[in-house]
Amino acid sequence: MDEWFLQAGSGARFDWGPVGAQRLAAGVACVVVVDVLSFTTSVSVAAESGTRVFPYAWRDESAAKFADEMDARLAVGRRMATPDSPWSLSPASLRSAPFAPRLVLPSPNGSSIAAAAGDSVVVAGCLRNATAVGNWLARQGYGALDRPVAVIASGERWPDGSLRPALEDLLGAGAILAALRKQGVDSLSPEAAAAAACFEATPDVMAAVTASASGRELSDGGFAGDVDIAAELDVSDVVPVLTDRAFTAAG
């Protein structure tokens, strides 16, 4: 593939969705998945409590089988949570649910990006841990020209299955890239620099996420609490890293 697809020559890169992750993964050492509403926000909430989170790309009967194989609880859809199965993709439900040492979290977008990263180190980033992720990347040497990092905004899906770029993911990715740049990483691709600038130019990130299309969809559907948690900025220092198939807090 031509190098211009890969944003070659830049230490920090930015793209969208599973295809963007797959394209960029071959040329980077680390991939940061950003799915603010709600996969990576849910991962951050679960990892804070010490849960190992196994991403899974399908929300079907195979997810239950995978959870059995991993000896883990299965998170269900937001509206499917019950007292016997209180874990779901809802960050609010995970915050209030009983502790689960191991949890399978199905997510077609976030999990597919993690899977598309290949042999790269995979990190779960969101607004809640943006600065912590940026600082961790810099400490590990990611963002240098010889250890590039790709920050991938998950986005959402239109009814026809095509990618819908989502403001909350652009802001989450931009927050991580801005934090990385503050740590002295100055080799951002134009795409990455533009994402960072978008975050830096947004005066009220919580208001923007709440009023965004995705935020309104969840709030109108009765999940305003999930939006509130997802819009929390830099409240967590936990950096979930994919290790042995599960996201766990980096040491």
C-alpha cells in the first residue's frame, strides 16, 4: 500500500473505524481505540474496579459461548440488563453492578478495532482517561518516529452500515493526541493535529458530547447517565491495555 494511506513519517496518527485501524496498524507500534459512547468508557469504568474486560465483536449467541470459554460474565445490551445479569455496555450499569473479575463486553465497533490492530499494543482511551493515556503513551516511547501510535476514533453506523463519524469520538481522540503533544511528542500527522485542535478549540466538552447526535440518542432513550459518565474529562488515571485477550489496567 502507498505510504500516504499510512500517514507515514509521523509519530502520532489518526483515523476512523475498523478499516482505518486495519490500514494503519501495519505501520505502527500501538493502536488506541476511542469509542466514547460507550465501549471504551465502559472499559475504563470496569478496569478501575479491577475487572479484566474481554472485547468481543458480535452481540449474538456466540458471545455467551465465548464468555463461558473465558470463565467470564457476559455484558448484555443496555435494555437487556436484569437483576440476575446486571452487566451491560452501559457505563452506569457497570458502575452499580456487583464486581465481576472477568467480563466479556460485546461491541461491534470498539472490539472490531481492537481485533484489527493485529500485533500492535492496544489501549482503550476515552475522555475520562485522555490525559492518563497520553502520558502513558509518552512514557512508553509511543509517538516517536520509530514507535508510531495510531489513535482510532470508532464512530457510529448509519442504518446502511456505513461509518458515521461521531463528534464524541473525535473529541476523545483529540484529547489524547493533545495530551501526547503536551508531553513533547510533536510529530503529529495533519489528521492527528486537526483532531487535537478540534478538542482544544471546544470550550465545553461535556456540553458538546451531551448535545451531540450520539448523546441525544442515548439521553432520549433513557440513558442520560451514560452520557454524563462518558463526558467526564480526565477523572481517571487508569490506562486499560489489551493483555492476554483482555483489557487490564496498566501497571
